[in-house]
Amino acid sequence: MIARCSIVLVLAACGGAAPRPAPPAPAPVAAPAPAAAPETKRPEPTAPASPPTLSVRPDPAYIERTDGGQMLHCDIVIDNPAAVSRTITRLQVTAHDASGAIGYRRFIDGNGVSPAILTVPNREVPANGKILLFNPMPVFPQDLDITRVRFDIDFGEGPERTVSASVEVAPVVYQARARLQIPISGRMIVWDGHDLLAHHRRWDYLFEPIRAFGFVSNPARYSYDLVPVDATGAMANGDGARNESWIGFRAPVRSPAAGTITMVVDDQLDNRQFDMNELKRDLMVVYGNRIVIDHGNGEFSVLAHLAERSAKVKVGDKVRAGQVIASIGASGSAMFPHLHYQLQTSATGTAEGLPSYFNGFSRIRGTRRIAVSAGQIDSGEIIEAK
Ligand SMILES: [Zn+2]
């Protein structure tokens, strides 16, 4: 079940499209100079370029099965050992099946009037620095056997020179062991989920101000902000600055599956903020009032931004699926009352996120209601749960 990452590095001209750089001119041989003559400066020999190294996180990387395809929400760490900065100019992803045969390949580059490469932010890798790249092409066909995925990245280095680097990953199709249900009842919108454009997905844990707190991963990689709505889709009535205006404020929060309570915090105010000084001591303070449930098998649910003094369980309690454990609040890093939910690998802020799938809910598609026995949800969907 462990993905094996192998790093394949090549130094190459860019696909033959760019002219190869001319070989360096031989260094002139200085004639012996009279002892009194000033020293002649010899040109520096041209050092061989050290291409960036790539690695994939998390390890293992997971495949999430959705109605819209198979998703590979991994990150690529790009480490540039050179004394010059490099700029990403082309990125290609290739999937192979168990036999090694190619099943899918696509790329983004600088071709066209408004090239696709411009959709990738932060393309510059500083000299002797690292950046995190969110896999910009995470969607694969539903029926594809994905045994091995290869990323090839070209970097520009000056007007003509291109260096290339590659990395391969063997992603794991993740099926949560816990049988999960949506942790709130009624109609709600997945205000933000974990697709490529969702803020949970775009958690750059190599960005220095984030890294400095001790973040090393993305526990929210597969998370959801669930916001109760009325029949028109409205989340609040009246002044949104007041928590009481929100339809879901103080609505019951339920355990998504059976498990044991491992963390309960409910003494934070519903004031939509947290103490940055506390963050240095505990990465979980961003979640405000929170309950963590251990489902066994290395799966932990985090239910966050709960209402002040709303916890109905304590550490060590056994809970069953659907049991009311707290209420929706606006504590911690919350813009307004909602429930943030995620499944992760441990009870700490350095965990990695895990794909989660829910049983027994409906998708609301305008006037249509589609019953789902088991499925994934993501940004923008309106759903209903019992
Ligand atoms: Zn959230």
C-alpha cells in the first residue's frame, strides 16, 4: 500500500523545440606573463547545470474516486540546487497501467495566445530554494487503470537553456474504512471543498510564514466547509456579521461514524478568530472549538469551528454514527458559521488528509433530487442529509 516514489532526473534541451545552447568556448590560454605584469583574470569554467529535484507528497499519494473522474490531489516539491532561479515552462503528466502501457497523457505549456502555463501560479523556483506545486492536472478518466503516474517538468533558465526533471509516483486508490455519513442534517451547500480551486486544497505548507509555525502537510487536503441553506440556497438572512443571521448557527453536529473521542475543545468564543500566539504551541487552534474522533484503522474525523460550550461528549467517550456531539459555530479561523469536516491520518495538526465518501445523502440538482448510496462531495454542490 505504500507508494514508491522514484526520482528520474534528466538534463535535456526542451523537446527539440528550443535550440540547444552552444557549447562553451574553450578558455583562452594565457601566455606566460612577465612577473611584474598584472594578473590576467581567467574566465570561470562553465559548471554543469544541476537540474531541480522533484518529490511527490503525500507519500502515499491517494486517488479519490468521484463522479467527475479519478482525482490525484498530490503536491510536487521542486527543489532547485542551482545558484540561478528556474521558471516552469512546461508540465506533462502521464499515467501508465499495471503492465506499464500508457493510458493517458496531457500537458500544459506556453503555446497559444493566452497559454495554459499561465494558470500555474508561482512558477519561479528561487536559486537554492524550494516551492510547492499543487498538481495542476488532477483529473483522470474514471475507467483508467492508474498504476504509475509520471510528472515531467521543463524549466527555463535564461532565454535558450532548458533543464528538465521528472518524478514518478504509484498512487493508491483510497477507500475510507469508516462508513461515514454527512455530519449535519438538512439541506446544505458545500461552500468550499477540496478541488483544485478550493482554499483547503491550496494550503502551501512550504510557504515560509506557514512552514515557520510547524506545518508540514495538508490535513485539509480532502476537507469540506458545510453551510446549511434554505430552499432558495441562501445561507443567511439579514446581517451576515451576526452569527444568529446564519441558518445553520447552533444546528446539531453529528458523529460521521462510530469511534472514540480523542479531543474536545469548546471554550473558544464564536468570534471568527484565533490566537496566533497559540498557533505556535498547537497547530489545531485554527479549527477553534473542535472534536476529534478516532475511527480506528488510522482514520480520524475532525469537526471544527464548533459553537462555544456546545460539546456533548468528552475525551474517551465512545460514540455511534449519527450521535449529536456539538453544534455549528464560528470559532477559530472561520469567516462565518459553518462546519469544517475532514478525515485525516492522526489526531494532530501534522496529519495528512484522507479522501472521505459519505453514505445515504441526496444531491440537489435544481428540481431534481438524486439519492446517493455512497459518494464523494465537493465545492459548489447542494446536498441534503437525514
Ligand atoms: Zn474549512
